[in-house]
Amino acid sequence: MGFADVLDRIERRNFSEKMENYTEDQVRRALGRERCDQEDFLALLSPAARPWLEEIAVRAQDISVRNFGRTMHLFTPMYLSNYCSNGCVYCGFACSNQIVRKQLSLEEVAQEAGCIAATGLRHILILTGEAPRMASLNYLESCCRILQQHFSSIAIEIYALDTPGYQRLVAAGVDGLTIYQETYNQDLYATLHPFGPKRDFHFRLDAPERGCRAGMRMVSLGALFGLDDWRWDSLCTGLHAAWLQEQYPEVEVSVALPRMRPHAGSYSPAWDVSDVDFVQILLALRLFLPRCGISISTRERAWFRDKLISLGVTRMSAGVSTAVGGHGDTDAGTGQFAISDERSVAEMAAAIMGQGYQPVYQDWRDIRP
Amino acid sequence: MHISSHSDSRTNSDALVIGGVSLTSRLFTGTGKYASDAFIPRVLEASGSEVITVALRRVDLTTQTDTVTRHIPEHMRLLPNTSGARTAEEAVRIARLAKAMGCGNWVKIEVIADNTYLLPDGYETIKATEILAADGFVVLPYVNADLMIARSLVKAGAAAVMPLGAPIGSNRGLQTKEMIRILIEEIPLPIIVDAGIGKPSQACEAMEMGAAACLVNTAIATATDPVAMAHAFGEAVRAGRRAFLAGQAPVSAGRASASSPLTGFLFDS
């Protein structure tokens, strides 16, 4: 049994309307619980929770400080390749977009890695589009050999692999997997992914579990907010993380909350996700999953990210470029999406300290023999 | 005052000896969760703590940016921990890495394969303790308050046993009190209560019961004023230890009885 069975038991049809039926009493009850269950989580995501955001925030902050302390883990993404065979309508790297395509040579990888490591970061997230003949497993393994000289932890955000594929990368030194379902609405997923290997909803849905089986230490998942009703995708994200925690207690499961940003191509998000909505998602997830890491990207604006620090976020990217080769001196390709927080690692660290939190540059090191 | 100086000298001669090292303070502290590592030296000074645990996963001796070890004064006894280890094998590797990096031969074994409650794996912890103790490490294993695990740790060569009072970071106090009491009675090693202690009164209570020491991190690091809270914990641990040494007065059953309904007949004339 996989997460698909859990997903099959909840219904997307009439979901948005059903959320209107939750009452403030149910929200108050959720707030009083030691551990929130699925119904509590739904109440916290519902419109009825709106007048209670401050109370929920107090609780979220308390849970986060006890579990994670006043600390914020820093990492940065490094784009290796933007070649892609998918047609995801919301993505700047979609193969139908006329953009500058690029894949870093191993020399360029070393140069980028050196530039990033000089900022003090020790956790790197490497990204590619879906072009397995270009950004092949062999290529990724070679990149890992270089990156290990600069970083204590390597995570991947690449096309979905089968278990042996993940095992190969774990053996090459990868310890973290980030893979977003984008939306848990299966019908919508089909229209957003008109062609390409990513069109297979279930192969992607099961990817986080394959990562756990392959020996990843950290698995991060999430939905791209704005594609569907954010309440639905929040519910499914939370349930997916909870299910993985239950099945693979040895894995550190975390969630990311990416919200749609401008990108190459003409797609505009069907659902508006306001700042208030975004905070409600963050807080509800924190109460439902007290020990789950929560990651916020530079898709969010600087002042807003600063405010989120004390609300339960545990990881933030800093010094970000979404372009291939964006950290070094080489000619960078077109970015995947526009970022809103362009602060350097040092500026981000200062902002975190300004909020009374400690930036953590290294939270894991490779201990393989 | 004769009496107080007597009890003072008694407390001062009451050193805790672990791995051949004599410690005056019975409060062990931690390094995680501080808003800034700059608090650490002040916390240590205020609490009097002499032993501080640090997660090797966070130690980066090569970095240009700030790192935790730079804030730990020279005189402190470093207790590297194996946070992040999911198996005995990983814990052993982390301990050896810590030693190779110059963090000394003390190690707090943490083997946790449950990220929801962060509860320790007793079986893997025993295995790691056996290997590292044979290797010459001074091993302080973090475990559930369980007599059978503790007995195995004695055989495995542990230098102390560190049972949890409640899950890490929960601040829920001595939820495992009865089990800790049994360990104190039965185990011939120092019992150091680790994890769960949320308030100085709870640390004091553990010491009154006869615990050898307490390790406190979250309750100090996340307090509004960590330095003042460290001071309070230092005093609570000292007070609890003195009370233990003083010998607690018998506790009344709570009900005074004028007659003796069960044995009175023996004395009826």
C-alpha cells in the first residue's frame, strides 16, 4: 500500500464547499489538542480558522521553538541543467519555452561550488530539468564527487527516479531528496502536464517513498500553491508527510511551501494564494506535524520571509539564483522563475539574527566510511 | 556558621567522577537551539556547568562563518553527541570522527530512528556502547529509562547511563520518575537524567531522588532569558543534590492516627 491509497480515500469533488462547513468551535478544539488529527488539521485550514490566526500562531511558535530551537537552517539551490522534455504549463523550463538552454560542465560545477561554499553554506540542493540523456545519472554522480569536496550535505531536486536510481545517487553521496507533486488533484495534474515523463501522476506520487526506501536521510515534498485550491493541496501535502513519517520513522520528512511566481511562458495561476492564506497553511501544517521541517524559498518577498521566521519555518534558501550557472562567472541560462528575495547568504544570516534566530550553516555531515 | 560550613564542605567534597574526571557541577548543558551561540559562555558561567554536549553534525572546524565550538571556553569538558545516527554503526562512525577532529574521547551516544518523538533505540545504543567502550571511549548513552537496557549498558562498559525524563524538547518533566528511581537503586553507574526537564524544580527533584546529574538544553536555550534560567538551573541542581546528601526526613502518610486498630490489641491490658 502506498500513499495513493490514502489519497483515494479523500475526495476532491465538493471539497472546497465542504471546507465552508467547519465551525469556530472545531478550530478551538483543534487548538486545545495535544496532537491534531486529520479533522483538526482540516478545521485549521478552513475559513473558520481565520479569526483565530493569532492564537494558532502562538501555538505554532511554541511548538517550533521547543522542537527546533531558535535556529534556521540555510541552503542554496544550484541549477545544473535546464534541458527538459516535459511540458509543464506553469514552469519556465518547459521544453515549449524558447529559453537559453545550458548544462554545466564539470569544470563549471567546481567553479559554482567554490563560489557557493565561500559564502559558508554547507548544504547544497542540486536541480535539473527532465532530460535523462543530458543530465544522466552518470553526470549527476560525477557532479556529486565534486560537490562532496565543498559541501557536507547534498540534496537533489531532479526528475523522478526509480528506487535503483535513487540508490545510485545515495551511494554517490546524496542524502536528501526534494520532489514536489505540484498538485494532488489528479485531473488537474493531467491538464498541467500535457506531455513528457512527468505526466505519470502516480510515478511522481510514489517518488518520495522510493527515496525513503533507497536510504535518503531527508525527504522533502510539497505542492506548488496556486495551481489548485490551496486548502486541498495543503491537506494532501500534510497527509503525505504524515504518512511518510509513519512508514519511515528513520527519515527526516519535511515540507516546502512554494507559491506560484512569474516565469517564462504565459500560464497564470488559477487560484490566488494571498499572504494570509500562505500563513494559514504554514501554521496549520506546524500544528498537524509538530516535528516536520518546513522550508520557504526565495519565491517569497524578503520582508514577508523575515516575518515567517518565528512562525514555524525551519529552513530557508539564501543567496539564490534559479539560473544554470547563476552563482559563478559563466554565462547563466534563463532562470526557472523570478525570485523575490535576492539577499546574499550574509544578508540573509543578518536578517535571521535580527529576528532573534541563529543561522545554521551545517546540520549534517557525510559519515560514510 | 558551623552547620552551614559543614554542609558546604560536604557538598564540595562530593565530586562526580566520570571517566576518571572529577566534576564539581552536576549540571550538564547543551548547545542546540540558542538564538545565538554567543549566549553559551554566559550560560556556562551563570550555571557553573563543566560539561557541554555538542552535536558533531553541526561542528565545522573549517568554516569562515561562525561555528558552535568557537563559543565554548577552553576549560569545558566537551561531550560530543551522535545526533543524527540511526544505527549503532553510524553512532560509532560519528564518535570516531569526533575524536579524530580533536573533540576528546567522551561521547554521548544518541541513536534515534524515530523522527516523530525522537525516542532512542536501546538495542542499537547498547551495540554502539560496547564497541566504543572497548575502543577506549568514555561512553554516556542516552536511553529510555529501562532497567534491562541499563543493565546491558553496565556490561557493555558505559561510564554512566542517561535516561530520559520525557521526550527531547518536550519540557514535560520527570514523566519516567518511577523508572528512573529504579535505575538509581539498581545501577552501579551515575544516572544522569537527560531530556524532558522543563523547569528547575524538576531538575531539583531528580537530584533529590539521587540522580548523579542532569543534562538540560531546551529549557535553558529557549527561555526568554537563557542566562538567568541557566543560573536558576545551576542553583536547583545544587539544592537538590544537597537535599539528597542531607537525607530526606520521613514523609508522613498524611493521616495521624490516635489508636492502632491493627496492633492495638497487643497492648490492651
